[in-house]
Amino acid sequence: KAGVTQTPRYLIKTRGQQVTLSCSPISGHRSVSWYQQTPGQGLQFLFEYFSETQRNKGNFPGRFSGRQFSNSRSEMNVSTLELGDSALYLCASSLEGLAGDRSSYNEQFFGPGTRLTVL
Amino acid sequence: AQSVAQPEDQVNVAEGNPLTVKCTYSVSGNPYLFWYVQYPNRGLQFLLKYITGDNLVKGSYGFEAEFNKSQTSFHLKKPSALVSDSALYFCAVRDLTGGGNKLTFGTGTQLKVEL
């Protein structure tokens, strides 16, 4: 099976612009999560989508948003970019079942990430 | 809230020696624990997980981890380190608050294996 793919791999934007990042999960995976990785804050959870619904959200401002399509592909959008948004954005997918179903607590598989630089 | 701690920013070990990367957890309820590795300019690669069952979990690339409930630890181990094991290692816990599939990561431990 092909792994998780993310596009683009690198992106340079200026303050105030907006950006859209894309993630294609492993075939058959319905759960897609997004994480931000920075040297100062480490790995932080942004949000998770499952069957086109946002199932969980981290502590990020409303400028960060996402969505999931019927084929499980996901996009995240950051509006009004700030310098502090410079980071590696990682997408992960998992073969996930219903929330609370412990038997389906599977590992997440990560994509290579999108390196966003805000100037 | 669920959390994990990695007390060492960096671990140095000689090739051929055993390695241990430490992780302790704080959770309410049953812990669901994971180890990931990250090579430079790459995403995270899954190594192993503890959901339930045996306290010794075997994973990829010869790594294993020991779940210790009394010490709330989930240390990553390998009997004989390789230079190619040099990378950034993350311990993570599945955070069940709010439902869904959210991982809370430790701060990471840089492993350096030297000849």
C-alpha cells in the first residue's frame, strides 16, 4: 500500500497570506489527524477528521481549519499567516473505528510533512 | 489530561551497546502508549505500541519497550545499538479526552549512536 502523502512538501509564504495543505491517507484509513511540529513547542495536535467530521480539535486559533472529503483526503487551511506559523505540518492516518472502541486503537501512520516558512 | 514525559533530551551510546530511551506517563484510566522515530527531514515512523496484554512489547527494527504500571513507565530498549539508530525518538499517549484519535507527544529524545 502507498503511504500517507502530503503536498506540497515545501512552501514559502508571507505574513497575512493564507495557505492550504493537502493530505492523502493510506487507502482504507478513515481517520486523518494533523499535527504541528516546531522546535519550541514540539509536536502539537491540531485536529482529527473521521468520515468527513471533525472529531477532535487542539488548542489552536480559528485561523487553523480543516476538512475531509468523502474519499478521506484531507486539507488544512491557515489564514492570515503569522511568523509563528512557520513549522513542519504533519498529517497522519489510521485504520480507526468508532470512538471508544478500544480494539480499534491503532497506530497512526505519518506522512513526510509540509515545511511551511512564513516570511 | 493525559501526558508523557521524556526526561532526557539526548542519549549517547556506543554502537553494539544496549540502549534505553526513557518515557513516563500520566493518564487517568488505561494507558495506550506508542513510540515513534523521526529521521532528519522526515515524518514520524511507528515503532511499537502498548494497548493491553504483555508488558514487553516488540516492535520494528529490533526495538522493544517495557510497560511498567507501578512505575508508570514505558521505556524503549534495544539490545545492541546501531549507528543508523541515531534519530529523534518520541513517546506518545493516546488522549481519550474529547473522544477521537489524538496523540499527545513527549518532547523527544535525540539518540546518538557512536562508533
